[in-house]
Amino acid sequence: MPQTTIHIAGGVVRNPLVRLAQPVSLDFQADEHIAIVGPNGAGKSLLVDMITGKYPLRDGELTYDFSPSTTKTVYDNIKYIAFRDTYGAADATYYYQQRWNAHDQEDAPEVHEVLGEVKDEALKQQLFDLFRIEPMLNKKIILLSSGELRKFQLTKTLLTSPRILIMDNPFIGLDAATRQLLFNLLDELTRLSSLQIILVLSMLDDIPSFITHVVPVDHLKVYPKMEREAYLKAFREQDTMESFEALQQRILDYPYENKNYDSEEVVKLNKVSIRYGDRTILKELDWTVMRGQKWALSGENGAGKSTLLSLVCADNPQSYACDISLFGRKRGSGESIWEIKKHIGYVSPEMHRAYLKNLPAIEIVASGLHDSIGLYKRPHAEQMSVCEWWMDIFGIAALKDKPFLQLSSGEQRLALLARAFVKDPELLILDEPLHGLDTYNRRRVKKIIEAFCGRQDKTMIMVTHYENELPGTITDRLYLKRNV
């Protein structure tokens, strides 16, 4: 008889706020590797919370068989890497811009201090080589890029030798070469060890080949487990490519407020260098972004993409020691940060990670009007209607009163995107904007970006590790190489 590692029969959690719409019955066999898939807000994380026993059950039963593991506890045997797992214990005190402020990094631990117990030296060496962990070990964990953080979290977790490893969208934020390395590693682990892998995926059409079965989740309902090929066949048959022409026309027709600068140069960096300790991130970089250009910014993890954007957005204190001009005005020539930010719309993984305000979603969007993390200035009715308009554009108008931290990570990302667009910015800076979005929302947001780029005199800089995420409006490219 095959071993059942996880058995749920008629499971209903006690807390109604985190309850799925129907009782859950699900069995995972030891030789299966599972993908839990569904659109943003479908209830995937609620199912994982049930699987891991985070919330006690009111009805039904949940049992485990972790053999051949010698311990029986869920804590020892199931490890879950979620979207927000980044700085570990440092997360509680992490704030936006902390990564760029050296005086606020002193208390942050170094990578080697939070690596934890190593049970398998051979695996450790393999992971260190695979993800280039060695150069990170003596860095403050707060200084890691979002891609480096993902590599470190995967390494740290795999070194605990879990029986079951649950990963939330593990491939996002990784450059193409690292994604392939991670895929190869997971593929190898499924064949060589007793590790069972469960992936939580938002991209419904991209299920890795080492996955054997898929559990679809939608509208807070968990559907029966399917074989991977049967799921993909059913998805392709039902998938319809929706036209977003009407949505794009609404964006193109959006009225202008004519508050733009009149400079032809939007960004100008002259021989800009950024160092942290003995590590050079950017070295004598010259870069000019002209009005109306649409730039794709790329490069491997840790090459300095987010650091570069932090200079442009005036979030990095080192920007004042650099020769930088924005909108034709040299940095430090008397303009305030807020004067600059009025013309910039920005979203990034750093911002998402730091946004821990449990305000209604519409207030998160409204905070973009004044570039605050949280809402400190009450918008007037006309401004709130603008916020609702952009939430409708991004398909989240119905969530306007829902607290931000009760949204799924994909819904949070859509709210932060609406926040970036809400003031119709002259310069739009999108750092991995499609992170964690489902297949439908990726298509929708890409069309929104393309339409926005079609508006008069709009300039854009976009970072992504996926070539197919780039809108067709890209005019220029900058590739950053990692300084070794």
C-alpha cells in the first residue's frame, strides 16, 4: 500500500476568517510532487496553512506519515518558504530604504550568522556552488538583493533536510541562469532523496516537469488532485486570450494635468559609483534616459539593478554624493526629495516587503499621491475617485475596503501597482512588476503598461528577468554586469 504523507479528510479550520469555502479532503502520496495552483486570491495560502497545521481544525482530520524521517513533528519535517520570508528575524524591524542606509544596518546579522544548522556537508557544498553563496556569507543580510535573498532562503531551508518542502513561487526574482539551476536541483532532489516537493504557483500555465500532480484552487475551493498532463490539457482547452483594447483605450483617454517638467533629459548619471564596504555595486556608470524612452533594465542577481533605481528615486543617501540629474535638475541643487518624487511612480520587491501597513487597500493606493508608506494626509473626494479608477483598471476595485495584509500577495502587488500609477507619473519605474501575478493578471498588467507608455511624454524604466514580460513599447536596453 502506498505511503500517504499528508491526509486531510473533511478539513474545516476553526477560525472563520481563514476558512476555505468547502471542507477539504486531500491525500498526498510519498512518490508525488505537487503543484498547488490558482489565480491571485484563490485561497492557495489558506490551503498551505491547513496542510502545515497553522490553524487548528474545527471539523475533519489531518494526519501525517513522515517516514523514513526519524522525527514526527511538523516543525522538523515540513518547511515552508513563503513570499515574505526574506530577512528572517530582521523582517519585524525592516523598513523601506533600510537597505540603502548604512547607519541602520549595524544591528542586522551577517548571512553566515543566520545560516543555521548544516546536516549534510555534501549538499551544502552543492548549494553553495549552485547559488554562489560563498561571496554572500560575510555580507549583512539586509544588503542582499531580492534575488540573492531567494537563493539564500532556499539554501538555508534545504540544509535542514526537510521531509516535505513547500515553496511559494520559487522561481520569481531569479535571473534566467539561476532559474535553470534551481529547476535542475529540484529535479535532481525529487529523484535522489526522500524529499517531497510542493510548489505554490500563480502562473497556471507553467508547471515544472518534475511535478507529478496538480491541486487547483479557485474561489476558496480546493478541487480534486489531477495528474500534471491532464491539468495542463484542461487549462489549455479553457484558456481564452482576452482582449484588453477597451481597457487600454480608457488609459489612453485619461485626462492630462499638464504638471510635467519640460526637460528632454529625464535621468542623467555621470560616472556614478556605489560601494558598500569593500564591495563595488556600480562602477563609473554613465546613463542618460531621455523623455519618452522606455528602458528595459536587466542583469544577473546582485548586479545592482535595484541599487541603480534607488538612486533615481532618491531613496539612497549615496545619491547626493553622486553626479545625478533628474528632469534636467542636478541632485542637491535645492529641490526636495518630495519635489522629485511627485513625478515618479515606483513599485519594487523592496517596497512590497516593507509595506506592512494594514490599511484598507484604497488607502494604500492613495499613499502613492504623496509617496508615503502609509497614509498621513487625507485625500479629498476627487483624489479618492482617482484611486478607485486606477483600482478598477487593475481589476481590484472590489477589494478597496479590504485590509492590505488580508490580501493575497498577488492582490497586494496589484494594489501597489495602482499606487505607482495613481498620479499619472512622468517617469514610471517598475522593478519586477509582475512578481507573483497569475497568468490572467500578468497579461492584463502588461497591456496596462503598454497603454500607459502610449500616453504623451511618458518615460519608463522596467526591470524583469523574463523577456516575455517586457511590453512591446521598449525602445532601449541597459544590461548591468555583476562586479566580482
